[in-house]
Amino acid sequence: MGFLSGKKALITGIASTRSIATGIAEAMHREGAELAYTYAIDKLKSRVEDQAHSTNSTLVTALDVTKDAEIESTFKAIKDAWGGLDIVIHSIGFAPRELLAGGYLETVTRDGYAIAHDISAYSFAALGKAARPLMQGRAGAMLTLSYGVERAVPNYNVMGPAKASLEANVRYMAAELGPENIRVNCISAGPIKTLAASGIKGFRNMLNLAEKVAPLKRLVTIEEVGNVAAFLVSDLASAVTGEIVYVDAGFSIIGLNPPEADDE
């Protein structure tokens, strides 16, 4: 009996076996949760279906978070299948690739800024609105993923403000949903080589620096993020809400880089 036995969870954001959402799904499955999955585009459908099969799930729906009709249909499918929902994992973020290389002001555009905030931040609130009725009386939990908010990260650019908006969402949603016994938290993971991260120019240098500078002298894994995520959405964390939890081998606590970090 795992500590998520009896819990029903929606997993979004899987793009490959190396996705953070995959690590979260595996940890939650191990702890006994029943999972439903979404995929954003048809190209990812078979990958998500393979992941669902590996965790004994058959509930897989299309979900483009820029389309309210698809959000509605996803949660209708969950209601029809399960009647209610305990957990939402929001692992969704996007900005046009051309905005993720170069200086912030030289690349940012009005349209790109709006797209990044819509998909990366507003979508969490939209999923929260849709999930809320299904979580009544169930001690629900919502979890999202952030990065690059407190410090400027080279080439991350417009995603920094978008993730800052996402983290503000966490606090406002936690405050509003707390009286309904629904918790809302966020994990800020250290740099991980995922499909999404590969779109950031110079990301390999970011990985190398994090490995040298982090107190644990290594990178974090999707499995480690998954373990913390499983804890945060479980009843073991029943008094934790509105928090940004760092899972980064300690990288975020370091101020100035030690001299050896710049030696190549």
C-alpha cells in the first residue's frame, strides 16, 4: 500500500521518457495513485499512450491548454470515468523558440510575451478552475513546476517572467482554495536535460555550471523531482500549501559562483 493509494491524478506535460512529468507519474504510480494523462499535440500521443500503458492507465485525452473546449472535455472525461479528482500535475510551459536565445529585451515581443504567459501561467489557473468542482470533499492537491524566477538565467528570457506569474498563481490559488481543503504547491527543479530544456540556447553550459556549483556536486534527476512531487500531493504534506519547494541539489542557495565554476 503506497501513500497515494486510492488517489486519482491527472498528469499533464509528458513529452518524452525524460520529461519531469514522467518522473512524477512513475513516482505516483509506485505509491498507488490511479493516473490519467493528456497530450498537447498528435505527435506526442503515442508517447503518452506508452507511458499510460506502463502505469496501467487507459484514460488519455488531448489537451491544448489554449483551447477552453479541450480543457472542458478533458475534465468531463475524468468526471465520467472517475466521478471526482484528487490531484492535478501541471507540467506545462512554452515560449517561441526564437525568444530563448540572446538578450531579453532584444528578443521579447508582445505576441511572444502573451503566448508564454498564456501557456505557462494562465493554464494552471484554467486547470484549477476546471478541477475545483471535482475536488470538493476530497482533500485535493495541485502541483506545478517552475524555474528561473528569483535570478535572471541567460537565454531563459521571457520564460522567467512567465514562471514568476505562475508562482504568483500558486499563492493566490492556495489562498482561495485552502478553505475547501485543496492545496496548491510548486516545485522549482534544478536544470534537467529534458526535451523542453533543449530549446534554450546554451543549456549544456547551464547543466555544467549547476553540477559544479550545487552543494551536492551533481544534477537533480526526474526521479528525485518525482519523489518530492508525490510527497507534496499526498496526505503526508497535508499542512503544506502555497509553497515553492526547491529540488535542485542545493543550487539555488549559492550566491556568487565559486572560482572553480568558471574554470574550463
